[in-house]
Amino acid sequence: MKRAARAFWLSSPGEGEIRELTLPAPTEGEVLVRALYSGVSRGTETLVFRGGVPESQHAVMRAPFQEGDFPAPVKYGYLSVGEVEEGPADLVGRTVFCLYPHQTRYVVPVTAVTPVPENVPAERAILAGTIETAVNALWDAAPLVGDRIAVVGGGMVGCSVAALLARFPGVRVQLVDADPARATVAEALGVGFALPADALGECDLVVHASATEQGLARALELLRPEGTVLELSWYGDRQVSLPLGEAFHSRRLTIRSSQVGTVSPARSSRTYADRLALALDLLADPALDALVTGESTFEELPRVMPRLASGEIAALCHRVRYGMSA
């Protein structure tokens, strides 16, 4: 039996195409997954789409099932939810999450898929990868009860962090973004909102995710003495300037990086599988639907990706829908 599939490829920077392929039969220890939904994480994926991954980071930025190399041609993506069509009996028919690119069907090891809890809709489960990033960031940041916290940058990662912080007891959480439309998302997530000039200061912790040097500079300004900025932004091949000669030293401020490629040292006893399973459990909260801001079909991806990359389509997570005959 032929197992036909179609995959979205970046053919050259700024241009995508759908390619046909035939899949091998799954062997023992593998599953065949039919995609139901995938997600475009606008920040990282549009950086890849524009060809903006610096050569020094080509190896670091590889996705688990990426094919090809940066800048192009490359098959890239990591937010896929599908139904197991072939494989072990306990998985056939199950909805699973996989760090796979945009493709209608795919064969992967059993260990590469994580069952989606029954109380999490498949269309929301595409957020698992970004919620996992937020979990790791908060393991790194270690916020405390009663902290005053700002999240600067209301993109997909920043909003995911804010959504989890909304569950912490006694904290003051404010999402800070230059786009006033993000106020609606903040309200849905249960956190405050401010434009950069109006943000509340004296923060114990600022999580920065705007990927702009202006945002990072503002994050430093919002700290109390001895406060910490947790830097989540990925700048690609851009240089960043910071005002470290003003009150940075006298106020004893800290800038700390966080990256999802490594489980936080603060939770070294946890595995990648543990972290992802936790992220999927957290997605039972319907408030997180606010992070999905648009949807298109798989066939539309070659036309939609340039519009996402240019900002014509303003998105947090853009959902891709696959037909039943995918």
C-alpha cells in the first residue's frame, strides 16, 4: 500500500512550496501519523522563512525532524497534532503531539509522539511546544509568591509565559507590548496590560520576549534594584545594543538567558518527555485558545507564510488545518 503525503518546504528565502512524497511503511517501534492540525509559531518560523538564521546557529536551530539545511531548501516546523493510523495497538486512533514540520502524514518513532490528554482539544494541542518553552522559562526564572512581574513582548512565547504566570498566587503580572490590540489577549489570559511607556516598574522579574533592543532596554528600566530580566528573545543575525553604562551596575541588575533546547538546570531530574507532558496537561485551560489568532488550510501555506513573515497577517500562533483525506 502506497502511503502518499505532502509537505511544506521553504524552497528559497521568502518562497514556499508543497511537495509530494511517498512514505515508507512503519516498522516495529514506529507510528504513521495523519496530521489534523499544525501551528506556525510566527517569531521563529518567519525568521526561518525570511532566511534570517545566522550561519553560526544553523546546528542549534535545527528542528527534530527537519530536512534540508538553512537557509533553504528546508522543511521546518515543530508543532504538529495528528491521529495515529498505524503502529502499536494502544496508540492507533489516539491523538498525539509531535515536533514535526507541516506535513499531511509522517512516520516517526513511537518515542517521538506524546498522547494528547482527552480533555485537551486537538486544535489547542498545537500550542504544546510553546507552552513547553514557557514552562522551561519559568523553571529558570523561579518566580515567587507575591512577585511583581512584567512580560515585555506579547508574541506567542511572551503570551504563553503570561498565561502560566496568571496561575501563580499573589503575583502582579502585566503584559507589555507596543500593539494596543494585545490588551484583548491579556484580558483573555487574566493578566494586566500596558503599552511600554505606561508599564508598572519596580518589578522583581521581567521576562523579555519582544526580540527588539528597545524592548530589552525597557525591561531593564522596569526592574527594582537587584531585579532580573529573563531573556527569551531570539534575534537571529541582528546585533543588539544595551544601555549598560547607566544604572545597570549601581542597581546590580541581572540579565539571564533561557533556551528550551535544554531542560532547565533547576529541574535537572525532569526529562524532555516530562516537560512536554506537563505542557499538554496545562493546555486543558480554554483561556489558552486566545493564543491561536488565525487559521488556514495546509494548501494555503505557500500564500500564507509570506503574509505572516511580512506582518500583513498579525498572528500569535497561526493554525494550519488538514483535510480528512490528508
